Amino acid sequence: MTQDGAFKDIITERGEDGVLLIRLNRPKALNALRTRLLEEIAEALLAAGDDGDVGCVVITGDDRAFAAGADIGEMQDKTPVDVVRDPRAAHWATIRTFRKPLVAAINGFCLGGGNELAMHCDILIAGRTASFGQPEINLGIIPGAGGTQRLTAMVGKSKAMRMILSGERITAEEACAAGLVAEVCEPELTLERAMTLARVIASKAPLAVELAKEAVLAASDGLVKDGLALERKAFALLFATEDRREGVRAFLEKRPPVFTGA
Ligand code: HXC
């Protein structure tokens, strides 16, 4: 637990403009979402939910990465039972049920759990050089925080299959054309644009904004509930495979994996 808001993996900044900015702060690991980082985001959002002066939240990374996924080192020794009992699920639930708007300002890599975090946000603003992907297949696993469901809802079946089955990344322009991203701008302007938009949102009637978010989510997230549960079970099951062990080991040893089907 973080103490008294003394965050380590994130930096929060709150202005007079009703906007809370959350910066992911593990630059050396490309902002990989270790459990502590997710917990800190959840804590910051719980506080923002209770703070009447916050009308909108912006989440951003740095120039190199929004976030390159779950922390692969942390996943190394997990069993299926660990995955089922993982406290991360509660942190994701806090993010999912946050009632105020979330804007993602994305530069660089937006991959795996990082792309899933972005898809938990309500509006995605991306720098022209950002790239998006679900590369879990390279580790012998699948997305586990709603990626199979939300990506399919956002970009359609064929593009989602291409990304999830091959692990290939798409550009910001392609992500925008497909509907994953709302707007593409020059990388140096990404955060500024997201903050401007967040300030506009924060100036609106708070209850109307919350209810608008809830209604729009009912049209998207509402459709994927069964799929989310299925994805979660499949994700846990894959932690029993030798291919998952090999995939994670290969990444950490910086070599291509050799999958055997075991
Ligand atoms: C832990 C990571 C990491 C990750 C990068 N790093 N991604 N550490 N978890 N997801 C670390 C690297 O080990 C390296 O550490 C440093 O960050 C810089 O990364 P490099 O690989 O040296 O950089 P580069 O060659 O530019 O390649 C960038 C990259 C590559 C293409 C993004 O790092 C990559 O493929 N990362 C993994 C992406 C991925 O598979 N994500 C999905 C994770 S699974 P050192 O110490 O060597 O400098 C997932 C499941 C979600 O997200 C489930 C949710 C429940």
C-alpha cells in the first residue's frame, strides 16, 4: 500500500482547472504495469472520485512509452491460482468503474496491458509516432484485462484478430482510422491537447458528464460482459502451459521463444 498518497510509480498533478494528471513513472521499464503501479492508479482514482474539484483525469506516460504492458518479470512465477486470486483484478475494477471521464495522452509504445489501460480510458489522444498492439501471443498468453473484448468492439473483428493473433503493432494513424484513437497530433502536443480537452470537459455540468459517460459505456462495455469472464479464465488457464513459461523466459533472456504446444 502506498502511504498518504506518497506515490512511487506514478506522479500526480492537480491544477486549479478541475483536471487531475496521472503520469506513469517507470521510464526504465517503459512504464510496465507492475502491481504497485496499478494499485497507485486505483488509489489516485478513488481519491479523485471523492474530490468534488476534479472533473476529469488525464493519464499519460512519457515520450518513449505510454506503457509496454504488464510487467513481464512479475508474471514469471505466477500459477493459474495466483492469476485467479490476483489483487490486480480489483485495481482494474476500480479503473473500470471510475465515474468521471478519463483521457489518455499516448506517445510511444502502447502495448498489452498498456493498450488495455488506454482502452479503459474514455478518449484516446495519440502522438503521430505512437504504436498500439496486443503482443501477449509472443509470450504464449492472451490479453487479460479486457483486450480481446474492447479491442474487437473498437476496431472490429478482423483488425483485432490480426493484432491479437500475430502480435503486430499498428500506427497511430491506423488506430485513429479504425476508431481506437479519437485524435492524432504531433507528439510534442499530445499532452497539451489532452489537457485542453480535459479542461473543457471539467468545465461542464459534473452530473451530466458522469451520466453521459455511463450511457456511452452501456453501448460499448455493456456488450462485452460474458466475453470478459471468458477471457479472464482463458488467461489464467494459459499460466499452466510450458509455452507461457518459455515465452516469458525468452523475453527476459532477450531471445525468440520456441513454442512446442505443451
Ligand atoms: C517488463 C519491460 C516490458 C514489460 C519493456 N521492458 N517492456 N519490462 N515488462 N512489459 C523493459 C525491457 O526489459 C528493458 O529492460 C527496457 O524495458 C527497455 O525495453 P527494450 O526491449 O530494451 O526496448 P526496445 O528494444 O525499444 O523494445 C521495446 C518493446 C519491447 C518493443 C516495447 O520492450 C517489448 O516487446 N516489450 C514487451 C511488450 C509486451 O510483450 N507487452 C505485453 C506484456 S503481457 P532492460 O532492463 O533490459 O533495460 C501483458 C499482459 C496483460 O501486458 C495482462 C493484463 C492482466
